[in-house]
Amino acid sequence: SAVISQKPSRDICQRGTSLTIQCQVDSQVTMMFWYRQQPGQSLTLIATANQGSEATYESGFVIDKFPISRPNLTFSTLTVSNMSPEDSSIYLCSVRGLGETQYFGPGTRLLVL
Amino acid sequence: AQSVTQLGSHVSVSEGALVLLRCNYSSSVPPYLFWYVQYPNQGLQLLLKYTTGATLVKGINGFEAEFKKSETSFHLTKPSAHMSDAAEYFCAVSEAGGYQKVTFGTGTKLQVIP
């Protein structure tokens, strides 16, 4: 299994600002993902972070709002841009391991005022 | 396209009673199936998974699940609930073969009553 850390673990931000979330994995992985979990809801895939190329976004998510970087096989960042209260969520980094299993980081709890 | 349905957003059981959390899936190809648990203020932890082989899968913390293709189900059970089992449980499916997207159910919150 992979050990995943995220920074920050939580934050309170003002509307209109941006926050960058970091995800670090303890081993090299090909597939990294970013999910959003809105209050009381399930996980929604935002995008797949590809090393050396642009991220692949799911329907309803755009690069201008959620820019993603993937400079190497162990690290990725997700930025939540021009935030509004609707962006208040838990943001989870995930990696794909052996046997199609996905492992998750502890999440970043974001509150936008 | 694949989908997951979890019946019951909230389930309450008494301590020591059987835990049964229901999950039905839809997939056009053989599925990989997963159960994850999320404790308060934590990320998701893998409980167990089914990929191929034996249809009864045992996981951590005494949980198990059985893949029933004819019923398109993957229900999670535990013979005797413990207070520490109180958490939210997510069923998930991906399609076998290559790197396929994982789809999560809406989750079931398990309450254990002393």
C-alpha cells in the first residue's frame, strides 16, 4: 500500500482567494487522482493528474478553476481558484496501486467564508 | 457505464448485532468491487476488495463481503458490531482491465448503539 500525505490538513479561506493543496506519496505511482467530497455526499472525481502532461478533467470541472500540477511520480498539487462558499469540501488525493486498489490521503478540509 | 447503489444512508445496529450494509452495482464488464471506511475527520481506508477468484472476500476488522454476480450485489457484513465500527462506509466499483475510473456509492453511515 502507499502512504499519502496532504498539506494543509484544513484551512479557512475568504471568497475570491485561491488555495493550493499538496499531495505527497511515499513511492512512485503512475496514476494520481483528485476527488472532492462535499458535506454529506460521496466522492466525486475532479481529475486525473498525469505526469508530464496536462491533467484529465471530469465533466463539470475545468482547468481554470482547478489547475493541477504533477511534476514527478510522487507529488501533485491541486489549486482551488477564486473560491466561493460552494467550494467548501474535503479534497482528497488518491493513487492507484496494485490490483486496481485506490489509496487515499487524509484529505484537506476547506471552509470558504 | 458503471454505477453503485447503496441502500440506506443510515443504518443503526446494537453492539454485538449483525452488521449488513447493502451494495448493488451496475457494470457492462466484469467488475472490481471495493468497500472503504471513513472515520470522522479522516480519509478513506480500504476494508476489502473483490477482483477475481473466491467470491467471499474477507477484510480487516472482521468484515467480509460476498460477490453475487446473479444479484449484482456486494453486501458487507460483520457478525458482531463493535462501537469502533461506527463510521461511514462506501462501496465502489471499477471495470476490470486497465486503468478504469472508480465510481463510489453515496455512502452508509453506521451507528452502533451500546
